[in-house]
Amino acid sequence: LLRQRRLSEIEAKITELLPVHKKFVDLKKQLELKLYDLSLFQGRAEQNEHHKLGEVVKKIEQELEEAKFAAKQKEILYNECVSTVSKLEKSIKEHDNNREGRLKDLEKQIKATKAQMKSASKDLKGHENERERLIMEQEAVVKEHASLESQLDSLRTQISRLNFEIEEQKAKV
């Protein structure tokens, strides 16, 4: 999208330059014509009325100077526009290069993130297995505890019965 916009800007600049270039070419032709006219008038001036033609020559020389100046201005403007187009083209090229570099960096980041995700998933699986093992161990301990409580109750009952028997035996004795 940015490249398309840049291209449109360059095309607009080129379109803008075309009339400037045309004017430059036209002014250059005018200049050549004036130079030719001047040489013709100078030739006639030697043969015809010197004073009258002298003024015409001065006028032509003045027009020639103005045409030279205008042509120079258009040439400067034309060169500036060419320079701008060149800079825009270079900018587009650099933008493309930077884009590729950024894409490569993003791809590297994605790969690194995927690797971290894989590692984290592996760790999570390990933790889940450990959790399940601990739950099973806890259940086993609870069962064992219940079994020991039951045995303890049984032993207390036995002790109580034995104490009772001892008391009976003492009484008999």
C-alpha cells in the first residue's frame, strides 16, 4: 500500500514535470530562434540604416537575455524535479529492503515464541503428570491413614479387653 502510494507520488511528479520540460524545450527553441534572428539582424545592420537596426538589435538582445534567464529558471526547476523523483525512487527501494528485514526479524521472533510455547507445554505436561502422581499418593496415604485408624481402634478395644481380663484375674487372685 505504501509502495503504491509512493509510486503514485512519483507518477504525479513526472506528470508535473512534463509541462515544465515542454516549456524548457520551447524556451530553448525560442532562444535558438532569437539567436538566429540576432545574427540575421546584425548582418542587415551592416547593410541598412545603422541606427534603426541598432535599436532593433538591442531589443532582440534584451529579449534574448530574458529568454536565456527563463530557460535557466526552467532548467533549474526541471533538475530539482528530477532530483526529487530520484530521491523518491531511492526511498521506495530502501523501504522495500527495510520491510524484508523487519519480516525476517518477525519470523525469528515467531520461531522463538513457538519454541518457548513448546517448552512451556512440555513443562506443563510434566507438572500435570506430577500433580496426578501426588493426588494418587495422597489418596493412598489417606487410605493407609484410615486403615491405621481402624487398626488403632481395634488395638484399643483389645487393650481394653485385656485390661478387663487382668482385673478379673487380679480379683480371682
